[in-house]
Amino acid sequence: MRWSNYYLMTAREAPRDAEVVSHQLMARAGLVRRLAAGIYTMQPAGWRTMRKLMAIVRREMERAGAVELSMPAIQPAELWEESGRWFKYGAELLRMEDRHGRRFCFGPTHEEVITDLVRRDVKSYRQMPLNLFQIQTKFRDEIRPRFGLMRGREFIMKDAYSFDTDEEGLDRSYQAMYGAYSRIFEACGLEYSVVEADQGAIGGSSSHEFMVLADTGESAVASCAACGYGANVERAEIGDLPRPAAAGDSADGDEPRRVSTPGATTVAEVAGMLEVDRALVIKTLIYETDDGLAAVAIRGDREVNEVKLLNVLGGLGLRLASAEQVAEATGGSLGFSGPVGLSADVRLVADESVRSLNGFVCGANAGDEHLVSVRWDRDVASVRPLEWVDVMTAEASDPCPRCSGGVLRISRGIEVGHIFKLGTAYSESMNCTFTDEQGRQRPAEMGCYGLGIGRTAAAAIEQGHDDDGIVWPVPLAPFTVVLSSLDPGDEAVRSAADGLYQELEAALAPGGFDVLYDDRRERPGVKFKDADLVGFPVRVVVGARSLRAGGAEVSSRQDGGREVVPLDEVSDFVLGRLRQHV
Ligand code: ATP
Ligand code: MG
């Protein structure tokens, strides 16, 4: 491809809304252009990267036995009502009506459509296992579209769905996808890790996320270097925390003591005023849930994990109760809530970590007062229902839940893929059944497997860039090689460069590599800057000077090393370089 015929325009400035480096560089390198919030045009060079990535994904999906199909983006509401998600999915689901008033949505995912397809075609255990995939445009009306392709509203996803006759079959399908995803991210040249993920409202028995580690990632990952445990912080378990220093059974007397703590609404203030360890002050937060109010008690020095909490409390969402709701439920003001004397209408859950604390401090549900020397058994469990749960957010240096002696590290990652054992959630609600060997009707065991195409490309840039621009891994670069002719007006240079272009194209194509010939009438400085910005892995420069030095100058974007190579050896030299990379 000649750059003079191509559509690749770079820009000096990044758009103002571009917060992360991948978004800035994709925009500056002319790869994507914003049309509206979270909606992007893939410009030709950006689309080339996507196509290369999609080719890798297709190859590995097919290798793992998945079969490609293509489903519609627009889906009828009835299917979503059958699965129960028309209301559950919430505002992320873009709904619309046609001219006849029939309701549709723009698919954010395709469980409903695939289940409807398979239930019509598959009747017998003999037709399974099946794994169907597509690479297709989704729409999710994200509350905060940002970071360019990383969290768009319209985006391309590879989604696959497996159907098996039993759980062992599902395990095999799941493992095949686990392997395929690992090969995909390896083939892309990305550093990634696989972590346990939250299963959310759908339930299911297992779920893993593939994370590209990067500081700008929106996900936090807890991992243990000692045993390899890794989980999204939304789900991460925590080993046994040391008991706080003074957690004796100091609950002397027959009942808790009331103390005045004027103005002390934070744990730190209460702990300071009463001169106790923050871990001994129990924090009680009141949440509004789909089923009324719930109170959660947790160590004062720790944070509630709202994903874990939602899994415990059930329903579609939760939010902290207002001051008025707190006053009504507890009789006290915000910041002075506690488990003792809480209205019986309020569901009370307490984090396991506070179970061993007896003789703790908590809010008195009365203005400006706290209780000290409180006991769970005597003061709470004896008078009202109380549930012990795990709702704590893992923090760096927490003990590992899986091995003894290991500690958790928290790092940031970009979730590029998500594999999920759905079980029979959809096949039951949507009646996707088959006849088993004994002639009984059974729901299919399903799995679903998503991979973000644009997000993966963005993650590659987060992982590969420097001050001058993108440093693509070879397999994802829009073009593998840029051939820059520095003096296109000079006849000798032009004919050498033209010849080299023909040769490089012929030599590189069989290996799946490609070359962009920068034959533009631009100054050398512009060409060098653009080549660095777009991030072609290999640059070949031909100019009057390089010809005098004996050929063309070949350099690598990654390490900057450059060498003059005789013209007739350039193709082999470049090919050798590229083979080392992939
Ligand atoms: P997130 O927690 O980031 O919102 P999700 O759990 O909603 O992700 P899935 O439903 O598992 O995502 O989607 C599968 C894959 O699709 C994700 O792993 C990600 O790569 C991609 N993806 C999801 N939402 C977006 C988005 N808004 N923009 C770009 N890619 C996305
Ligand atoms: Mg999401």
C-alpha cells in the first residue's frame, strides 16, 4: 500500500476527552475518530489492526472447535422477557420501537438469540456438544463511556456460546475456551493474567477474566505470588486477618455502655476519642435494596465490597440509604448506626471478620452516642436475626485465602476477555431442552465466552507505547513495515524505493506481514515522526544518504537499533527480524 493513496492522517494533538494513553495515541495516529460519546469510526489503519486481531480470534476459536455464525444486532423484546432480562438489564439496554410499536433492543450480548436458535434446531443429545461464535457489533448504553475503545457504547465483541448435555461436557467446553483465549492473547504478544471473576446475578458455577495488566485498567486484581491465586477484587477472598490488638473479651458488665461521642461520625474520630484500635470500632452502613433496607456491619478499618454485598442481598442493585431513611430505620443520625437496637424490619448482615470481636464499639443509633463493650451473642444475636457473610474488600498485604504465608498484591488490569459457565439459567427460563440417552427432557448446560476486540487493541497500546507513540506487537500493527522514501524527488532514490517496495511486498505477504510505502511528498522529519507515532514494528528508510552508505537503513520500533543493509538483502533481513518476534 502506498501512503499517498492511503487514508492515514496523523494529528499533533489528542482530543480533549482522551484521558488514557491508548485513547490519545489511537486518535493522534489516525486509527479511530469519535462520532458521538462512546461511538467511534474505525479509520482504515485502525480497522486493519482490528482485522488482524479478529483473524487471530477466528483461527483460535475454530481450532478449539467453535463454529462461526452471525446474529442480528436488533433483537425482539419478547426474547428478553422470556429470559427475564428485559427489566433486569436496566438502562444499559438500548430499547426501541419499530413503526408498528413493536419493542426491540440493540443487542448488548446474545444469550437470548442463541438460545432461541438452538432450542429450535437441537432436539437430541446426539447434536451436542456445540459451540457457536460470532464477531459482531454490540451496543451498551454505558453510564460512563470513556477511554476510547476501551469502554465504548458501540463496540465489537467476539461472543461464543457452548451447549452441552451435562456438567462434565460444560467443563470440557469451558477448558477449551480457556485454552483458546490463552493462545489468542499470547499470539497477540500481550502480557496477561487469568483471574477468578464475580459471577453476578446470573449465578453460574465458574467464571474467569483475562486481564491485560496496565496501570490505567479499570479493574483491580488481587493476586498471590506464592501460590498463584488471582481474582478480581470484586470477588477476591481474604485469608484470616489477625485479630486487632485489644480484642479481648472485655465486654464486662451486663450490657453495653453508652458513651457520648459528639460530632464523631467517622471511624477514625470515634477511635481517637475513645482511644481504641480502629479495627475494634464496627462500622454499620445502611443500604437501600430491592427488598427494603439492609444494614451491614464491618470492621471500622475496612471497606465493604458492594459486589459481594449485592450477591448476598440479592436483587438488581443497592445504594447507600439517605439520612432520612437512616433516621427512620435506626432512630439515630447518619454515622451513628449500629447493630444494637436496630429496627427489626432492617435485614442485618455482618462480615465474618467481626465475628470474633467481642467487646467492640459501635454506633448507638442515637444522636452523638456510641456503645462500648458490645457482644454479638448477648446484645445482637439474642434479640434479632443476624447473618454472617463475606462482604469485605481485599486490600494489599491481606493474607492469601488459598495458601499459608502468602500475601495479596493488588494491581490494575484491563478485562479483555470473560469466560463464564452459565449452567442452565437460560436453557431453563427459555426452555432450551433436549432428549437425553434415557429419553428424558433436560435443559442444555451452557457457557458463554466474550472477548472485546477494540478493548484488546487499546490494551495492546496501554502495554506498548513510549513518548513518541505506539509500539505495536508485530501481530497487531496496522502494517508490519513502513518503507520511507526520504527523497522522492530524486530519481535514483525513487527507483530504489519502488523496487524495494515490490520486493518487500512479495517477500512479506506469505508470512502474513505487510508494508506501507511512505512515498508522500513530506519532509523526512514528518515521516519519522509519523512512523514512530503509528508504531510500525520495522522501518526501512531509503534516501540519498542511505544509498551512499550502501543500501537502506532498517530499524526496529521496539529497541531503536538501526543498521544499513544492502538493497538486495533487505527483504530477507526484515523477514528474519520479524520471525524472531512472532
Ligand atoms: P465490564 O465489567 O468492563 O463492563 P462486562 O463484564 O460488562 O465488562 P462482558 O459482558 O463479560 O463485559 O463482555 C465481554 C467482553 O466485552 C469484555 O471482557 C470486554 O472485553 C468487552 N466489553 C464489555 N463492555 C465493553 C465496552 N463498553 N467497550 C468495549 N468493550 C467492552
Ligand atoms: Mg459491563
